[in-house]
Amino acid sequence: MMGNSVVKINGIYLPESHATGHLKTHPLQLTYDGSFSEIKKQEMFKGTTSLPSHLRNGGDKGKRRVRAPSCPSRSDLSRPETKTVSKASVQGKGTEIEVDEVFWNTRIVPVMHKLEKEGNTETVCDACTQLYQALEEGNLLGKKFQRRSLLLKSLYQLVDVGSDLLSLKLAKIILALKVSRRNLLNVCKLIFKISRSEKNDSLIQNDSILESLLEVLRSEDLQTNTEAFLYCMGTIKFTSSNPGFLSEMLSKGVMEILIQLIKQISENTKKCGACLPNSDHLLVQITATLRNLVDSPLARGTILSIGALPLLCTVMEQFLDDKDVCTNIARIFSKLTSYHDCCVALASYSRCYALFLNLINKYQKNQDLVIRIVFILGNLTARHNQAREEFSKEKGSIPTLLSLFQTFSHLGLHSATDPGEGEKSPTSQRPRVQAEDVLIKLTRVLANLAIHPGIGSAMATNPHIVGLLLTTLEHKSVDDCEELVINTAATINNLSYYQVQNSVIQDKKFYLAELLLKLLRSNNMDGILEAVRVFGNLSQDHDICNFIVQKNIHKFMMALLDAKHQDICFSACGVLLNLTVDKDKRVILKEGGGIKKLVDCLRDFGPTDWQLACLVCKTLWNLSENLTNASSCFGDEDTDTLLILLSSFLDEELALDGSFDQDLKNYHRLHWETEFKPVARQLLNRIQSHHTFLEPLPIPSF
């Protein structure tokens, strides 16, 4: 006796909790009612029903629901058609394989008897494993062999039991026997229901169900079995979110299979002008799966090798009205373009720019999709001047970006917390945060575009662009919106580089300089760096140099030379160099201890940054104009230090003897020879010719 807590169903003992509801209620079916979790009772799998929401929008990664407590009944797995076969039948097209009687009776029949006997699920599962192995050994896995119908009938009788493990073992055998149409659909539904619970991932992996499902996608006809493919892909999508399945999927050719399915759907849509029933839902599942897989280098390599990026762009064009398909592909591209080779491949497909602009215009207020498209454009324009050109040539490219900027800038400003209202809830802050996310990505695109001389010069003269950027700096604080403010300052820096006629940056230079003071006074080093960079460009203007001195910004720039931060020192030195062009300001810098700070900066960074060393030497050259005595200009100590440093830095063997790889050595040599060496040689000669040597200088050691 098994005890009171065990019940028997179809001759198999199950814990009562596992058997609850089996054979006592109508089977259950997933139905789509707008939610993920709702499961309604109705007759299982009859006719074509609406789809579970999991199969429409793909669900969020990692979010699955517990499986419904009932499995499909055997009535849903109809008895296959049978045909009369003569004893003389032979293997061939349209005929059945005659089964060896001895093998059948000694290997198959005993296992079938085990399936029919009363026992627990573990025993029956073991019998299923033995049956699969025997069928594989006897070459009986397939559609055409005698007694297949009898075998399937026995398997169908076990479907009602309700054990997930047993259901998967049965499904594996049934799929291996190549059932078709309604039976194929129902067994795919069965596996899908089991896959909805993450706790079943180990069962799916242990029984190699993925291999069976991939074989369905590889060998069955898409047009005949679109709905079965849909449930099959639903399972694969679920499991693709589990890293434990990644290697198995890729080794079994999942990428090639999925890309081939996408190609079939695309070609059919192009040929017929309309998509297959459920093919849009199927695309959602396929693209959601690809999104999970492309984190793997092997998956990315496959996508590049088979040229799948243009295909995905084509599908986006064909399904432009389907937000879910477009969002999934955008997610794929946003991941892929983070890698150089994938970015180059997509950037070279010139039609992608018009496509992305169409998507922005169509879904401008859909933050989830727009932010990914803008992120992709940021990746493309970050690396290649050609990408910047191709994008800017598209009709309405810049106006589209500005319209998007205007929309989300307005949303971000008007949803911000009012100082008088106190702190708002996280929910009320969400629109502002989402708007800022878009603006962060958008300012990055604008900054990248501005790198191109032609595009950047035109942008600098555009009042709308500059106006939006200045408004952002005015209303946003680096403490509250760090990345947005820094990106905005970086964009302004790129635009301020261009000294062109009708530059709005030049027209607004004093207003901009006042806004930059907020950044300089912050505690954010990245924000300070961007502000100093802009002042580096603005300080080429005489009026801005006066502004810098009036506001004591020059003292701040000299203090930054002590920051031991190479980029900040470089930018600060650039501002000081521009100030020294004005003879009246040289005395101010000398009296503020500027020379000693410059000499220290040369000593600290010279051997690793010859461009910075060049800026220091140019600044010292300007400060020593009309030199009559080196010591009176630089001071005795700094004069001696400069003589030692310049002499050693001009020694090629000493200066370029760094532990760099070959590429870096070539880079350092180029800047040493073309930038540092000429100005350093002139400065050294000037100092030596106006210096009285009282005693020999020490030989430097490095």
C-alpha cells in the first residue's frame, strides 16, 4: 500500500498534491486576456485560440509564471492516421519500414509493458528513457515504421498524469516519432506550459528537449506549422534567458536556425505582401531570443558571418507598425553596436539611418523604443566619420533629433520636483528620469556629429541646437543630472571648437561663460573637466580672457595644475596658454605662482604626454618673451629644473625609452618629434643663452 497521501492515475502513483485536479476538471489552456498570468479553464487546444501574452510580447527577461496545474489530455493528442502495409513493404519514399519482430518483441514490448503497469512516476520516467534508447538503437525514431501508431497510442494514454518530468520525456519521444499538424502543435504547447516555470529549466536541460525543439524548427514546414513554431519558440525564448543553456543552444546551431526563420518570414512577406498568420507573434519570440543570445561572442560572430544585420533592418522596415518586433530588434542592435566589428557592419549598411529616423518619427513618444534607437545612433556616430556623414545626409535628420530633444526636454523640465512642494514620490519622478535618459543619449549623438568639421560648423550656427543645449545647462544641475549635464557640456565644447562666422556659441559667449562657472564650482571632476575644455576654446577670444581674469578663473586654472589629473592639467594649461597671448596678463600669472606649477606639471607628465609637455613649453615661451635674464623670469630653482628637464626630454634615447607596446611607442614618437621637440628646443636655447652658470648642472638619472 502506498499510504493515504498517494493517489493512482492511469496506473501511476502520484502524491495527492500533484494529482489534484487531474481527470476531475476540464483541462486548462492559456488564453490571452492582456495579462501574463491569467489561465482560464476551457477545453484544451480545440481550434485556433488567441495566444498567451507570453507569445505576443516576449515578456521581460527572466520573468516566468508557474506552470498551470494540468497537462493536455490524451484526447488532445489525436490518434494518427494509419495505413495498411503489405509484409513485403520496403524502406523508401512513401512507405513504412518493416520492424524486425525479434527486436520489437525483445526490446520494445517489455518497455511498453512497464509503461502500462502500475508504478510511481520515477519508474515510468525510467521506462520512457529506456524506450527512447531502444527506438534510437533500432532506427525507429521517425515517421515511417510499422506499429508506430500503436506506440503513440500507448504514449498518449500517459499524458494526463501531470508530472512535468514525465511529460517532457513523453514529449521527447513523441517529437522524435515526427508527429505532425495538430499533434505537433499540442506537444509543443505541452512543452511550452512546462517551460513557463524556471524551476523546470533543469528538467528541460537534462532531457535535451531543446535539441528536439530545434529539430522541429529546422525540419518542419513553417507555413503549415506556424502556430506550433510559435509555442516551440516560446519555450526556446524562455530558456535562452538562462545562461546555463547558452552553450548548448549555440553548439546546436540555434543562431543559424533563427536567422533562417526570419529570412523565410521576410521573404514570404515581400512575396505575398502580407505576413503568415501568427508570423508577427513568431517574430517577437525569435527576436526576443536573439536579444538574449547576442551577449555571446560566438553568437555575434555568427550574425556577422551570415550577414544578418541587413536582414534585421529589412524586417524592421516590413514590420514598422509592430512596436514589439521593432523594440526587440532595437534591443539586439543596441547590444551589438557596443562592439566595434558589429558597429562597423551596421554602419556600412547605409539604409539603416533612414530606418532609424522613421522609427524615431513614428514612435517619438515611446521612450522604450526611442531611447534604444538613439543609443544605437550614438554608437554608430562615435567611431566613424562616414557614419556621421551618412546620417546627416538623410532628409530631416537634424530636425528630427531637435524635435525629439524638444519633446523630452519639455517633459523633463515640467515633471521636475518643485522646490516649494518638497520631495515627491519615486512614481511621480519617473517621467523626469525617463526623459533625462533619452536626453543623455541624444546629447551624445549631437556631440558625436559635431566632431565632423562640416556638420559641426553647421551645428554651431544653428540657434535651435545651441539654444536647447544652453537651456539644459541653465535648468539642470550636475548634482542631480550628472550624465546629462556632462554630455551637454561636451557637445558645447565640440561646437565651440569651430571659429566660424555666425557662430551662436560666439554670440552667446558671455551667457555660456556664466553657466560654466556653475560647473567649475561643483565637486564633480568630470563636470569641471568639460567646463575647462570649453573655456579652452572660448579663451581664444580677448573678451573672454578679460572675463576669466575678472572672475578669478585664472587662479582656479592654475590650481588645477596641482590636481595630478592629466586631462584636467592639459585643458587648464590650454586656457593659461591663451591668456599668455595677452602681454598684460603674463604678470598676473607669474605673480600667482604659475611658473612653478607649470614646471611641476612638465616634470610630472612630460614623459607620458608629449602634447601636454608641448603646451607647457609654449606657455613658458610666451611668459619668457623679451627675456633678459632667465633667473629673473623663472627664478633660480625653476630655471635649473627647466634646464635639467628640457635637456633630458630632448634626449631621444631617454625620452622614448618607455615601457610601451609598439603602437604606443610610435604614437609617442610622433608627438615628441612633431610637437614637443621643436618648441622645447627653442625654449631651452632661450634659457641657456640668458643664464649664467655658476656651477655644473647635475646629470639627470631616469
